[in-house]
Amino acid sequence: MAFAPVPPTVAAGDLPMVVAVTAGLGLLISLAGIWVMWRLRTRSIGVMLAVVVVVAVAATLAGVVAIINKMIIEGSTKDFVLSVVAVGGLVGLGVAFVLARRVVGESRRLVAAVREMPFVAPRGLPAELQTIANTLEEAYARERALEEARRELVAWVSHDLRTPLAGMRAMAEALEDGVVSDPPTVARYHGQIKLEVERLSAMVDDLFELSRIHAGALRLSRARIGLADLVADTLAGAEPLARAKGVVLTAEAAAAVPVEADAGALGRALGNLVVNAIRHTPSDRTVVLRAEVDAEGMACLSVADCCGGIPEEDLPRVFEVAFRGEAARTPTADGGAGLGLAIAQGIVEAHEGEIGVVNDGPGCRFEIRLPLVGG
């Protein structure tokens, strides 16, 4: 009577030793693989994937060999086990090769798209590469918008500088050549030249402030201040302009709205909003300043005017550099270069605050929201 051969077995007490041996071999192979990957860190992703698969197969093979030796498997059984492991390793290398080719191909497709202008993110990339492509597309879009804004700024400022400079030059030549000699006209020319110089100086100051904001060089000296005091100071500074324009300027401020802010910088931002509102509000109408705590517990400064409203399509562009939206905010002789709102936005954002505008009633309402200081 024939008996089937009894397969080799491993005693239960040998399991910890087998686990320790396989774990040790796996750790050594893993460290070797990490070292190889570090040496090849600048090579193709396909090479990296091949190293990963080789490390995994080598660690598995080392563990199988350790078990085989413990079980003292010989002959065809041992060859069978090693063949299965080898075939599995080859299959893994094949899959890694296909995956590496796809990743490398998609990477090259992304590189080719980046080299083309304007850049359009290719579709169908792996998730991580698609995220990079979408981020690059957004970055290029922002860069194009900034470049367009810079070109508009140069065009606007060039125009706004050329006009007063041409007038000042004509008046200076008239005074120099003696074309104008009667005292009243001479005095008027001198006054006009002084006025234009002040406007140009203000424009240069705005350009300098805007360049500091864009360069991240704006330095704030923060202190605890009350918005009621800030509103009162702004009201006093803007009152002469409002009176000259025939605009009624009023304020409504809560008793205690404390914030941590640079009083000078925040006052300039609020002043820009108020001056902008006065310039675009008809005579005998009202501009209202408010300081309060909103429903979300944020300190809120608002400036409401009677400009007639801003077209909905222009609302997202109000704070762009040099934007002056002629449709609802027609530039006037006393208008600036369209920098005041951009400067206000930069100052508010430097305070970790928010600034926005909405159409409200007979005009629009600009709002500055800042974190409220408790206690």
C-alpha cells in the first residue's frame, strides 16, 4: 500500500524566528532600495517605479527563500515556488513599465503645453499632474491679468501726467515770454500751476504706495484703536472737499468698535473710499460713513454714496489698478488715476481684513471688515 509523501511543515514555535528573519531581510533590502532611489533622485519617474518594484520583489523573494530553507524544500517543489515568485516579479516589472511610460508621457505633454503661449492646461492627466496643470493655468491667467493691469496703469498714468504737464508748460511759457502780464491772470496761472503740482505729487505718492503694497514692503505699526475715532478723523479731513462739491457728509459710529490696526494706513484706506464717494456723488446728495459690529462679529466700516450704482459687470473690477468704470463713475476733472481703491484694498488685506462693494439704494456701499478685538 503506497502512502503519499508528507509535505514539509514548520513548527509553530518557529514562526517568530521566520518572521524575524524575513523582516530583517526586508528591512535591509528596503534600506538598500531607498539608497538607490536617493542616488537616482534626478532620474526619470520610470526608473523610480522600477526600483520600487524590484525592492518589493526582492523582499518577497528573500522571505520565501528563508521559509524554503527552514522547511528544507528540495527538488521540483522548491523550483515551483521560486518560479511563481519570479513570474510575479516579472509581472510587477511589466506593470511598472507601462505605468512609468504613461507618467513620463503625460509629464512630457504637460511640459509641451507649458512651453506654448498662452498656456492651456491639457486634460486627461493623472490627478497630481492635472492639479499642477490647473494651478499653472490659474497662475498664468493671474500673470496675464497683472500684465494687462500694468499696461493699463502705464496708459492711464501717462495720460494723466501728460495733460497737466502740458498745461503747466504752456502757462510757464506764457509767463516767461511775457504773453501774460496783467496781475490777475498771472496770479491765476500761478495758482493753477500750484494746483497741478499738488495733483501730480498726490499721484506720485499713490504710485509709490501701490508699489510698496505690490512688493510686500508695506510695514504696519499696529495698535488698538477705536473705529469711531478713525471715522471722526476721516470726516474732518474730507469735509472741505465735500463742502466744495456741495455733498452732505455724515457719520454713524458705534461707541466701541476696537480693532488692532495701523491708524495711519487704515485711515488712508477709509479716506480713499470717502473721497471716491464724494467725487461721484451729485451735489446736495449724501455720503454716509458707518462704523459698527456686523452680524458675524466683525468690525465693519462702510461708506454709502449716491453715485447711481455700478454696472454689475464692473463690480468685480472696481478694485483693479487704474480701473475707473466710465459707465457709472464718469471720471471728472478732479478724478485721480484710478489708484485709490486698489491702494485701499492692499491696505485692508495687509490687516487680514476684507473689502468689497455692493449696489445699495441710490448708489453703492463700500465695506471694510476687520477682526474685532475683544475685551
